[in-house]
Amino acid sequence: MNFQEKIKQYARLSVAVGVNVQKNQEVLVQCPVECAYFARAIAEAAFEAGAKDVIVHYSDDKLQRVRLEHASIDTLTDIPPWKAQSNNFYADRDSVYIMISASDPSVFEGIDPKKLSAQVKATRQATKPTVDARMSGKMRWNICAVPSLGWAQTVFPDLEPEQAIQRLWDAIFTAVRIGDSDPVERWKQHQKTLDARTSYLNRMQFDALHYKNSLGTDLTVGLPDNHRWKGGGDYGPAGVFFVPNMPTEEVFTLPHKDRVDGVVYSSLPLNYNGNVIDKFSLTFKKGIVTDYSAETGYEVLQALLDTDDGAKQLGEVALIPYHSLISDMKILFYNTLFDENASCHLAIGDSYTDCLKDHKQMTEQQMRDAGANHSLVHVDFMIGTPDLTITGISKDGTQTPLFQNGNWAI
């Protein structure tokens, strides 16, 4: 299979499995300008699947850096209604959303973290209907990745530019199961494995998880009553199955926002808004971050945690074995889409509310009372190590080993 055939397969995978486009649906695509060729491949695949239309919103990180360097915070946080509506409009039209990830991990290095944080907060506030539609499962969505030069050279700094991009493409194709056999069928088999994990965890309904490793992590994460584990794909509106992340190796749920205690240490660098945060720790008491540290990116971490009250609490807990398709490549991607699927991770910020049973019948306050967290951010960070142990704790105190030596023990 040549490169162009793999590109077509990848686009078809995002369209047919990722968002599972149905007849006469609109497809909204968010794409970096460097990746326009892949947006066109997405459009071709979507129309072949019966899409009514494909709308592409292009972004330019280098232009955005210029704005961040020169524009005031007031300007950066003044989101025109038409710009917000260009996204929110489609959240109410049974549309699907595809985001192409390709950012240079250091594109915003040196930019005032307060400017970055303020703009992210303003944008999330302006596009809250779209964000809420994705977080609740109302809008089917998919994130896929395409190499950019800056990203490829960060991952493979010793290679020439073209070689670095090709190596990154090869890694992406491996991670999303693109190869000689039908990737759609390979994803179906992968889904069966994830389904077996989620079925077990949903039957057990653990009251809490306890994490411990040699980095110093010693954390207890409480889980809400009637929580729901998910993995791979899920059923959206009208019972249509979709897969939000490609790649994905995780099973995940929401923690109880007020029942997190202890300390957790990162195991991999976090690329957040074009800045790297590395070797950091978070200390929790009754669900709230009360202390934190970082050897790299402390001010960026500080600005992230100061986004709003919910940014100091957890919104997701995800389990991934240390040995998996992605982690065994031994590549640090500096891209959360990939690195989070090479390691157990947590997320600070907003919860996936569809991880609560009967969430559709609950008000926002009822979901908060049940333990769901709400925030303008949702940021995953990696905590998995070769010696990580995770213990499931039942309401009666029974302890069940879930992870030993970084891998599933069940």
C-alpha cells in the first residue's frame, strides 16, 4: 500500500468509524493550514459516505503567535459573535465534528501564559454550546493527527525534515491501525477488547481507585455512584456508534470531583497550548489541588490551574496498560492524543457527563451533586509507569488489584 492509499484509508477511517457520517449530515472540520491536503481527503471521504456538506475552519498557529505577541489581552479575549456562532451553529444541526491535530509542541514557547490562558478561557466560554455538545455525547466528534514540520522535528530532532515527517507518519499509521488489512475491521476487533474491560469495571462499580508508584504517586480517587466506564467508541444520538479519539487504548470514566486525596506525579511531558510542562506534581485534598510543582512550565501550569475553580479538580480517570500498541513504539510524541494513550492518565477540568448513568435526565446541578466537575478546560496528563499499581476499592472495603507493574492484573 503506497502513501496516498494510506492517506485515503486514514480519512475514510475518521469519517466512517470516527464520526460515522450518516446520509445528509454536515461535517465540520477544524484543520491547521499546513494540513489542508488532509482536510480535502476528509471532505472526499465524507461526501462519498453521503454527507450533505463539509465545512472547514482553518487555523494558523504561527499567525496566532504573532497575535499573542502583539495584541492586548482585551483584544485576544474579545471573541466576535460571528466567530463563536460559526461553531455553535453546527452543534444544533445534528452535525459531526472532526479536529485535525498537528501543533508544534513549542509554537507558543515564551508567550505570556496569562495571555494564553485568557484567550483559551474566552474561546471556551464563547463556544460553550459546542463544547458541551461534545462532552455530553450529543455531537459525534473525532480527533485525528497529521504531521507538521515543527511537530515532526520535535519528535525526531536528529532526522532531516522530510525523514522526520515520514517517520511520524509511519508512527501515526501504526497507532491508528492503518496497514495492509482493512482498518475498519481491525478497529472492530480492538473495540471488543476495550468492551471487555469496560464491562468488568461497570459490573464492579468500585467506590475508589488507589494509585501508587516509585515516582511518589500515592493518590486515592473516589468514583461517583452509578458511574459508567467507556472505552474506544460509544453511541451518540439516534444510537449511532462513533470513536472520538484515534488512536485510543484507554478505558475511562469520571472521578468524584470532591473525593480525590493525595499526590500524583507526571510520568511524561505535557504539551499544553504550545508549551511544555514537565516533571510536575499535584497535591489534592478533598478533591481540590492545594499544592503543585513543575521543573518546566511552572507558570503555564499555574495559569492553567487558575482558569476557573473547576480547573483545580479532576474530570477524568483513564486506564491504559504500560505495554500497548503506542507505548511499545517508545516514542515521546509531545502530543496528548498519542501520549495519553501510552500511559494511564488523569485530566483536570471538565468531566464527560455521559459517564454518569441517566445523565440525560439530570440538570447541571444534579450532575455536580453526583460528583461531575465543570470547567472551561479539560487537560489530560500522563501518570503511568512500569511499576504503577492501581487497586479498586469496593464500598465494603474489599480491595481488588487492577494494575500491577503498569499493566492490567485482571
